Amino acid sequence: MAVYLVVIGWMYVVLMMSVAEATNTTGTVLGAIVTFFLYGVLPVALVVYLMRTPQRRKALKAREAAEQREATTAASSDPDAGGHASGAAEASGITPVRKEP
């Protein structure tokens, strides 16, 4: 949460720099826009992306663990997941067809 407070503060500073650039007698609106993006949006986006990397990794590991648990649960609850012929086919006298070695 403190990171977001710093981001908001920095964006305020950059906004004021941009306003000063646009209202200065030698400044331009294009210069203000460039200042806002090069001093504000791009660096802040990079910093926030880098600061959230551990959270993204943790979420990815949690999602993979949940998928692994789900796959394990689904495989153990399906009685015919082994890929073998069912007992009903053999009980009725039908033999499974095998390839010759």
C-alpha cells in the first residue's frame, strides 16, 4: 500500500511539472505531454510492474498447485481412468483386441 502512496505522490509532482511546462512562456503543450509520459507514466508503470513481480509469482504458483490438486482428485475419482478395458466387456465374452508385437 505504501508503494501506491508514493506512486500517487510522484504522479502529482509530474502533473505539476507538466502544467508548469505548458503554462511557461517558453514551454509548449507538446513538451508538457512528453514530460508527463517520460517522467511520469513510463517510469511509474515500470516500477509498479517490478514491485508486483513477487505477487504475480505467488499467484501463479497457487494457481498451478490448485490445478495439480484438481488433476490429482479427478484422476483418483475416475475409476476408468487407467485406460484398460472395463470388466463388463470381458464378462460378456468379448475379448479386447490387441496389436501383434
